[in-house]
Amino acid sequence: MINELILQSISYGNKTIELYVPDPNYMKARYEEDTDANSKTPFPYWSQIWPSAIALAQFIEAQPHYIQNKKVLELAAGLGLPSLVAAKVAKEVFCTDYLPETIDVLEQSVAYNKIENIHCELLDWNEINPSFSTADVVLMSDVNYNPTDFETLFPDVFASTDITKCKLQMMRFVSNQDDYRIGTSVCGGLSLIHYNSFKVAASLPDLK
């Protein structure tokens, strides 16, 4: 259990939500200590809100019909921002990750926001429980740090489709001169270059 938590306010679109995040100074110190003992200690990517999670939350807010009254499953949720936003319109949300300490932080955010239709559960997508296979919508944001992970998540797709792997890892909002922003439309186009199977995504017209 991580006791060093900070309540952080996240803006998405014209709305905000508060959720718990681990104190970055605590996580940095712990990671350095752990890597001294074991150089193969994985980096705690889950412990911060990434731009792609905010982008997905904005998309959900702008296009709620994709999850309205549906059963939603978020994989590799990390701190669960998309799940927290989705729960406002979804029938039921399963917010999952494979790390127990992640689930503990998620549950505190859910309790703080008094959300009753989110279930925070441990889940390794290499061993997905059949009960999750009935989900209507699957949410994922910034989960492809290791491209080979998708081969275990979608084995049939990789076996039958000529998908080119890449190391494009994040959907970012990059601020430039005169407040110009590179948004989801550009990121969607970049993804399509590398993942041809995205071309059949029902949400693609809205992403563009």
C-alpha cells in the first residue's frame, strides 16, 4: 500500500475531476532505492497521469454515445482517469491493472468521488477472466511501451493481419507558438500509419 498520496485536479475539456496520485518525490526515491537493489526493477509508469489518458477522457466526454449505458473495461488503467470519466455515463466500468498497489490507489479515488458503478480489479491481460469478455467497450491509453504486448492481447488479429509494429508510444498535446496544439486528429493519423487494423475502428470518424 502506498500512503504517500496527493489529491490532484485534472482538467479534461471544460470539466475537472480530482483523483489520487502517488507523491512523485516518494516514487522517485523508492524507485532509485529499488533499482540499487535490482537493476531490472520496472519503472512505475502507472504512478502518474499521462497525456494520453487526458486525451481519452476528453474523447469520452465529447463522444459519450460510445459508452452510454454500456459495460466498459479499461485495461492497464494505471490511475484510472478514463474509467472515472466513463463511469458518469456507462452502465458499469471495470477498471483493471495487474499491480496490487495500483488497485489500492484506484479504490481510494473511486471512494473519494463517490462512484458506485466502478469495480477496481486485478487483471493481467495475458490471463483475462471470461467474465470480462462480455464488455461492450475496451479502453486503453498509452499501454504500448512494449509493442509485443499487443501480440498476447490480440493474438488472432496479429496472426491474420499485416500489422507493422512501431515505437510510437504516446498521444500528446504539445503546446507550440501561438497556442497551436497537436491534438488527437494528428495522433490518430500517426497511429494509422503503423497500425492498419485501426482503420476499421468505429470511432475513427470522430477522432479525425
